Amino acid sequence: MKYQLHFTFPTFQTGHDGYTPIQEDYSYWAPLMKHFIEKSDTVEIHCWNDEDDVIKETNALVIEPPELPKDMQATIFRGQLTDDISHYLLYNHIAKTENIKWFSIFLSKGDTTIFHSEHWGTEFFAPNLSEEEIAYITSVMPKDTNFHQYV
């Protein structure tokens, strides 16, 4: 049987800069992302337009030009998940503000959604997971993570 998993951990609002985890330990990030990156071939990254440093870094790695939707204040990058982008997402994930750099990350394989990270790495969704995958995710996430599993 496959399950859907939505998980979050406690945060506090820090104004326009977003949500900051009450738990400021991001040791979960690399093992969690690695699990889903290995199953993906496409990435979509959302940044707020005023996050100049993050946009510049991300733009240097993504081949396709970013999308700038007129109805949002966001810059959206889409493209193939290359080794360079994977490495960037796994090991260069902390911003100068000391939180996760990207507002949203979406990983997919073809047209199939594999994983979402939202609100600067504080809210997550993963569809079609096995019980073993859920056990792994639970093992790498902070103890105060809230999990909602459903069929």
C-alpha cells in the first residue's frame, strides 16, 4: 500500500522573511532531500524576487531562464535535476538568514510528483510512499515534527 505524507515542524513567523523553525537544526535536510533527489529528474525552485543572492546562485546552475509571474513576487526556476543542482540543494542550503534558502522546491520524475518542500524547508509533502520510506523520513526529521499520513 502507498501512503501520502504531509509533515511540518513548529515555526514562528519572522515577517516578510518567512517562517523560522523553532528547531534551528537543519541536519535533517541533506538526508531527506537525498532520498527524494535520487528518485527525481526534474526540479522547480521558487524564490521571492527580493532574494537577490539566492536568485543569482540558482540562475547560475539552471539552464532555462527563470519565470517571473506577473501575479506573484516570485522567481521560478524549472529544469532538469543535474548533478550540480543536486549538490547545491543538498550541501549549499543555508541562506545568510540562517534558514533554508528556497521558499519552495518541487521534485518530480517526468510528470509524477515526488516531493514538495515549502515555507523555507518547514513544511513538506510526499505522495506514494511505502511504510519503509515513511519510517526513514520519520527517523531523519526532528523529534517535534508533526506527521499526517493518509491513504
